Amino acid sequence: MRFVVFGTGAIGGAVAAALHLAQKDVIAISRGAQLDAIRSSGLRLRTPLMDEVVKLHAVGAADDIEFGPDDMILLAMKGQDTGEALEDLRAAGVTDQPIFCLQNGVANESKALRLFPNVHGVTVMMPALFTVPGEVVVQSAPKTGLFYIGRYPGGMDDADRNLCAALTDAGIAAFPKDNVMATKYGKLLMNLSNIVGAALGHGAPAPGLRETMRAEAEAVLAAAGIDWEDVGMDHPDRKAHMSFTKVPGVENAGTSTTQSFLRKTKRVETDWLNGEIVWLGRMHGVPVPVNAALTRIAARMARDGVAPGSVTMDEIEAEIRTS
């Protein structure tokens, strides 16, 4: 059994490195400065309990791999890049190997199922940072993360159990879940506030904004008849297995959206987080002015190269009034 980790940012890099350190067979698909760094110096994984440089086997494209029937493919790119990655996998000869979506949002699985029959959702709770090529940081202990894994659209099978076992060996608490998408929708509700911190600045006050965004989203999910499970800080699995723990010498850069702006990417995942709520709201006739406004703000920030923390509450409130 080999693990093909497609994407080596914060989550993919941390998972690939952890699996490698657990002596699993891993190959990663990476790109750009991250690929160059991994090839030249390895991938450094820093957690509260370890600081290791992993000599990870990394390639630059899916067609650099000869895929076998026992491969398990782990998608770890942002939602805006999923479509292209799936096309690359199909062109590289992937057929019915299990494909696991280790991604925020809830749209990646349906994209994958259009092209492949064996799709699995993964709810990822891992406070990870990727701001420097060649290094990923995970701020969690005693486990480096908490994952729920199950088939899409429902059920679970041996592939889910096998991945859970491998991740558990690698120091990640992982559990098979019959209705994994309920936990992914719960995580989606948490991720709606990513853009708030990115726009206003990490830790900046945003009176009532996060609460209003979530209230819109919960109304939308209720109208759409979508079940969700709260996977927040009070969840017993989180209390048992992980808590936010700073890594010495590392400044917390904020959420994955903030990290994307720091790396000056031209696209961010907000369209697949808040944008999911906007789409569902429009489908079911539920007003979503706050999530719509923040989605537009995120798109402008990415397009114009705006630094995190450059937007004011007055600007956000003005944008909401235009929705």
C-alpha cells in the first residue's frame, strides 16, 4: 500500500512527512518553490513534540507516477485547484483507486465522484502553517491532528479503516465515520470565519461578524435539509486528542486563508467556504448578505495582492450593505 499525497502545503506536507516518519511508503506531488525545497533539502516538519527533516520522494506532476492498484490518493490542494488535479489524475491513468479529499469545504468530493468511482471524504482538524518553502508547522498536541474518514456520499469500507490505521501510526488521531460529510459541514461552519481574520488581521476584533455569518449558514443548511455535526473545541474527541499548542520560535500566521494571502496566491478558497453558503442560500431562497460580501472581498484581495489585515470593519459593513 502506497500513499500518494497530492499537494504539499500545510496539511499535505504535514501528512506526507508524518506518514514517512511512520515508515509508510509515500510519494508526494508538489510544485514550485515547495517542490524545489523538498528536492534540495527535504521537508522540515515542526510540531510541539518534534523537529524533523524528511527526505520525501516528491515529483512535479501526476503523470510522473506509475499508479498501481494498491495506491491510496490523498488530495491536499485547495478547493480552487481540485478540478485541475482530478483531470491530471485521470490523464495519468488513475481509475478506481480510493481518492481521499483532505480538504476544507464540501464540494471537492462531488467533483471527484464525477470522474472516479471510489471517493472518500476526510474532515481535517490540524492547525498547520505553511509560509516558508520546505517547512510545515503543526501547532497541536498530543496528536498532530484529528481526522474523520468515510466514503462519499456515505458509508465506510476497508480503505477508510486502513488509512485511519496508517494515520494513527503516524501520530494523527483518525476515525472511520459512516456519515463523514456531517462532520465536514460542521468544519465548514468553523472555516467561514477564515476570511474575517485574513481581511481584518489575525486576532483583530470583529463585533458580531462571525456570529452573523454562522447564523446565515445554519439557516441555509436547515433550509437545504443538510445535517451537520459540531466538531468545535468542545467536541470530546478534540478534548481527548488535540489542543492548540505553540511551537517554540514560530509565530502563528493565522488561518489557511491568511497564509494564502501571505504567499500572495492569486486565488483563495473562500469561494468554496463562504461561497458554498452563498450558493446554497441562492438555491434555497435564504438571504446570505454577510457571506456574499466576504466572498467578494476575498476575491478582490487575492486579485489585487492585498496584504492580510488591510481591510477595515467599516469597509466590510459597506460591502454588506451592497448585497
